[in-house]
Amino acid sequence: MMKKRILVATIAALAATGAQAADMNKVLRVAFNVPETGFDPAKVSDTYSGAILENVFDPLVTYDYLARPAKVIPNTTVALPTVSADGKVYTFKLKPGIYFAPDAAFKGQKRELTAADYAYSIKRHLDPTINSPWSFLVDGRFAGVDALVKAAGKGALNYDTQVEGIRVLDKYTLQLTLNEGNYNFLQILAMPAFGAVAREAIEAYASNTNAKPVGTGPYTLKEWKPGNKIILEANPNFRKLVINGQTLPKVGRVEVSIIEEEQPLWLAFVNQQLDISGIPQAALQEALVIDPKNPLNVKLQDKYAKQGIQLERKKDLEITYQFFNMQDPVVGGDAKEKIALRRAIAMAFPRNETIAAIRRGQAVPVHYVIPEGVAGHNPAFKGAVKYDPAAANALLDRFGYKVGADGLRTQPDGKPLSIEMATGTSGIDKQWNEYWQKAFDSLKIRLTFKYGKWNELNKANRQNKLQMWGLAWGADYPDGENFMQLLYGKNAGDANSANFKNAEYDRLFEASLQLPDGAERNKLYDAMNKIVVAQQPWIFGDTRIRSSLAHRYVKNFKLHPLLNTTWRYIDLQK
Amino acid sequence: MTSQTTLLADDASCPASRSLWQLGWQRLRRDRIGLTALWVVLAFVLLALAGWLGLAGSHWRDEVAKPNMPPALFKDYGPATVELTAADIDAAQQHNTSIADASAATGMSAEDDPLAADMAAAQTQAANAAPLAVTPANDSLLVLGSDSRGRDVLQKVIQGTATSLLVGLSGALLAILIGTLLGALSGYFGRRTDDLLMWFYSVFTSVPDMLLLLAFSAVMSRGIDTVIMVMALTSWTGTYRLMRAEFMKHKGREYVQAADAIGASHRSRMFRHILPNVTHLLLVQFSLLTVALIKYEAILSFLGFGVGISQTSWGAMLAEAPAELLQGYWWQMAAVTLFMSLLVTAFSMLTDSLRDALDPKVK
């Protein structure tokens, strides 16, 4: 027995070539609770697809896995870029000898990664025919590119035109020139959306680029059953990457199942059909001992601790909020009685009750547009209104929202008052809706629900058709700008889902862009937050603290605040 | 019945003639299982009536107990989890706040907020007014326990019975109406009318039932009325085929020809002459449909397409079950399962007995 195993090991060692370190016999099994949408970096923006992109494509720079707070380090470049004195010109030197994963599109040739690939990948986000969800990050940022986009009109971008902003100096040198300095530029480039694609591959699979990702990252897409299963295999051409003496990636195969319902997801983890998993909300109390005095103080239940299950926790860099459509004739507008209506609704919502009952204490209330852990956060600012339904009713009375004969309030002009909230159809949505219903009942305001799938509601909102909806925003990069832009007037109908347009806010936001992180910028952020609190386009929600579990045999298990996945670092020793 | 006997007493040689319905009732009364099932169904209808009239289950939305309390009989068999409350979260925040910003509490000053004066006035007004009557969550035991919001599961299940039966009965009635009307037209007139209606029928049956249900409920808004409409619109097809065949068969019979001879109109022949002769089939069809629709409603609500937040039904309650079971709260599902299986079984048995009783060929 023993002998045989040694023999197999020797053969395996002989068969392994090049920098390939991954053990193809090791299979990491994980699950997503939301279906992915596709794997073209310029076409998708959801976290789940992003998690796959992160492993298939290589951005220029990335984050150090171990350093906290998150630190940008070179990825495919020799070093961090040299930046000109005015902060506008970034020059990247690529490492030679990085190859794309073998693919039919390369006709049997080994295809090296070059600066032109990055230029092409960045330009794709500007292509009108692609309609990238990330265009807000690149639109108007690069020198001379606007003319190129304009020339394209509604057609495809001419990728061969040389532009000043995105220049390939030689095979390994890329120079990016910005119109204005941007303190977050490297963090933006570290996002999976800015990984390098090969033009041949994109053109070869033009009809369905979402299904054929070809990159230089540690894994390649082996099999994809949309909404069901994603299988990744180690990229045989992956460059030699050594961290702390360990060559990456360790695991040869990653199997991602899509399990939308909480109960089967949890059972799959408990039965070791999954190696790593988050804890679904319904299972939180089953899995954790939560201290009622301080709900964030948790430990694993004994039965799981005994099995050697590892618990990792992180406070997400996110905020949740319920927004009002500020252009809506009923709930929008900046007249005093409109503000009073929004304020009253915010005051009637029992936020702490939902944190206790739905989040099981695994969340903290939001008081500032920028969450903790993101540059610009102010822990002393208390922006959320106090839960006080009695005062909320008194406020509505003061502004002429009279209670009619049917026991419901009317608008000050006597018209009937009815508010529609958009919502999904899952069990969790229903729990939230019960609290909203209760809040509106206590105000004697009629509430109806508009049910729909997330993408449908998102479309309706872009067309300005919703009145209220709840959203979450997670940091793309850990800077306050990424959050404050959620209410910037020019982003209305896009990232600014509340359609909030306030001249003073916009002026302050534009001023804040010119400043680095620091006391001066924080002062502007405080002033902007005060406008948000006063105008109440949002009802602040909470920031979740996520618990992830891994079985005993999973090694190197550590969550990163910004990277979606850490699969390449993980080892399995069963 | 006695008056009839006296009426016919003149002709002693002829035994009292009984209608199909009377014969059916007689046969049903002899069927012990059928009769029991009938009583169970009647009891449920009474319960549902009480629910509709607000005599029972009308306070199902009140939070009367602690969340997730096990039923009284099984009070020691619930999971030993501690439920967090809003007060815990408040306290934890107070604690964290005092650590975080002992130095400088930045908040809004009066000039930042256009509503500052009104807010202050509203708060004083609210503070001066009598505090809202807050019923404290009590420890009293409930027969069927409480759900995640501390609502009485018994009240919920009664209200659920009312909704489910309302949906089942009125959905079935509406489906029968549509099916009978179209079936009658199709079978009686034949030719072009039949072709057209058959084509219409084929379109409906070519789409899988569940898909059709979901499609209809996706376009229409929420509420019991929508669910009923959706059910009726998707389940009339069976009745239509049956009625079409019956009308085809009957329209050539002598009694219909006789009616034609004395100048009865089409409408009169269809609904005064033929229809009464096929209603016993409709009764069976009706109870079959009711059972099916009660189950469909449960599926729809389970998938999140059923009744809204301010209403409850068995399906809506079952939709809460997976998350509850994961935490060991089994009683809501047990209660619904018990009620639902009892009614559905009783209804199915009653249907069986009705078919036996009303089929003239079975003696």
C-alpha cells in the first residue's frame, strides 16, 4: 500500500511540468448563493461573476493577501508603476514571460501577455457596443480618449487608434495618462474588471465572450453550467508565484455550485460536501454562540468546534440603505413636507429590531455614508434618525398629512397617499417586508409592494419608475469617494439610485475629488453627510459582519477585505 | 319528500320516483367514509367562515408572545436558542458608542436641518402624549406556539384555512363557470365555434400548468383576488373538455330534440335542458378542482407568488418553514401540515364518494 502510493507520487511529480504547482487531485468545493451572470470582465459587475474573473484574469496590480489594512502590490508588473509629479502619468513595466492559458484561439502558439493586452482590455470598457457596467470608472478619465469614444458614436470603438491616455510604449511598457490626478487609480486597476484579456480570444468568441474567459490567472474555466455549476482548473501556463515559501495555486480544481436556498447550502457544508461556506442567516444561531450582551462577540457552537471547523469573521466594507426616488412626485422633492414624509418613514422603521431578528445581531447600524474600514469614515457622526414612531406621527400631523375617514393618511393637498416599495420574492425579502409593513401601519400610510427580480427592478429604477427600494453597496476600492459618489447628481439613474440631485452636495463632491484622504477632505465629507441626513434621500441600514467557515482540513484559510476569493492560497490536507 | 309521496299516492302501482340527487344523497348516507369526510369538510368550511367573518383568527398579526415559542404541550422540546431583541442591540450600541466617541460627538446642528424646529416640536408632542400602549411580549403558552415574530400560530393557521379555502372554493367555482360555458358552446354548436374554442383550449394546455400559473401571477399584482383569478384562468381546461363531450352526447338525445320541436331556444336547450342532466359531473369536478387549487395556492405562496404581506395562507406559512426547520422550530410547519392534510384527504375521499353516489350506473 505504502509503496504504491510513493510510486504514484513519483509519477505525478514527473508529469508535472514548468511552474505548475497545483495538485490536480485536490478539489476545493465552494458554493455561491446567487447565480453568476458571465465571465467577460467588461460585461459583468456582480460579486459572484467577479469572484470567477478574479481567478481567471490578472489585473496589473492586486492586494497583498496577508497585509492589513489592504495594501496594493504589483501583480503582473515588475514593481508598482512610476507616477509623474503631477499624479497624472502612470508607467507600468510588465514582467516578461507571463503566458495566457492554452486556448484554441491561439492556434497552438504560446501567447505572451503584453502591454497591448492591457490597453485593449481598458479600452473595452469604453466601447459603446459593449456597454460596460464599469464605464463610470473610466469615462472621461484618460487624456484624449473622449475623442475616440465620440468618433465611435454608437458603433464599435476603433482599438487601433493611438490615444494619448492609453499608450503602449513597448512590448512590456504601458503608460496611462489621466486628465486629472486620482488617488484611487491603483485600487481601481486592482479590480477584477481590469484584468487582461487577449484580443484574439475575444474576437474568436465574439458571439459569447461571457462563456469563454481566456486569461493569465491561476485558474481557467473548465466547465460552466449557467446558474448551476462552475468548474475551474489550474492554468498549466500560470507563472511561478511563491508566497511565504509556498508555490501557488495549491489546489488543482475548484468546483463552485450555485445553491440559492439557505437550508440546502448549510446542510451541504455540514455534511462536508462543501469545504468553505458562509453561514446562512437562518443557521447563524445553530452555528454560533452569540453573546446577547455584545452580539458581535461570537464563538462556534461546541459541536462544530469539536470537528475542527474554522471560523473567520470580517466586517464587510458595505452599507445597506433604503432609498426614496427623489424625482418622484410623492416621496421625492426638497419641499419641507416631502422631507417630513421621508423623515417620518425613517423614524418609524425599527432598525434595531431587524438587526436582532433578521441579522441575528451580526450587523451594526449605518450612521455615515462611508462605512468603517474605508478612508473617510467618521465614527463620531451619528446620522441615522432615532426610532420614534410617535414623534414621526406628530411630524406628519404638523405637515398636514391628515388621517382620513378610512384611517389612512392623505397628502397635504388632500390627494390619497400610497407608497410603493420594490422588493424581491424570497423568504428573507418577506421578513423585511413585514417590518416595513409594520412601520407604515404605525404611520397610517398605505404601503404596496412591487415584486420583481433584482435585474428587472434595477432596470425599472434606471427608468425612474420606482418609489422606494433597498440596496447594498460594497466597496470597489477602500476609499470614501466610492461611497460618496452614490449621491452625486451626475451619477443619477446609475450608481445614484435615489436620483438625488443637490447642487451643494455636487459642489462639495467635486471639491473633494481634488483632495487626498485627510482631515480637509473629511470636513467636506461631513458637510455632505449633513446634507444627506437633512434631505433624507436614504434611510440608513446596516453593515454586516460576515462569518465564514472552513472544515478542519482546509489550510491557509483567511478572509481578505477586498478580494472576493482566496482560492489560490488555499490548500487541502485531508 | 313526504309531500311528494302523497302526491304520487294516487298511483299505487308506481313506486315513488326519486331524482338523481335524492338517490345520490341516499347512497352517500350509506357510505360511512364519505359521510365522515363530508362532516370534516363542513367543519373546515365553518372554520373558514368564522375566519372570513372575523370571528376567529382575525388577530393573527398581533405579536402576542415571545418569538418562536414552542406549543404548550411541547414547551420543553424547542431548541434552546436565546432570541436577541432590539433592546440587546440598543444596549450593545450604547456600549460601543461610549467607547468610540467620548471625545467629540458630531451630529446635526439646528442650522443644518431644515426641519429642526418641527422635529423638536414633534418630539415634545410625542413625549407629552400618553405613551403608546405597548403590549409586552409575555410568556403565556400558546396551543400551537408562536412564529418568528411572536404571532400565535393557531390564529395564523385559522386565517390560513380561511384564505386557502376561499381561494380553493372560489377558484374552482370560477374555473367551473368558464369551463362549463365554453364547453357548452363548443359541444352544442360544434363546427366553427368548436374549432375556435378547441384552438383556444390547445393554446392553454400546450403551456405547462405551473409555468402558466407563474406567468399570470408575475403580471398581475398581489392579493387573494389575483390568486383566485390566476387559478381559474389556468384550471378551466379539464372542465371544458368534459362539458364539451357531454353536450355533444346530449344534444342528439330525444329530449333535446323534443325541446327543439316545441320551439325551445338554443339557450333554453343548453342551460335548461342539457345542463341539469350533467350537473352531477360538475359537482365531482368542483371538488376535484378545489383540492387541486388548495394545493396550487400552497405552491404559489411557497414560491413567493401568492398572497401579500397583510394576508396569510397555508402556502405562505409553509414558505417560512425551511428557515425555521434549520433552527429547530418545527411547530408552524407541523400545524399547517396537519390542517392541510386533513382537509385535502377528507375532500378527496368526499369526491370519491360523491362520484360513486352520483353515478347512476353504480348501484
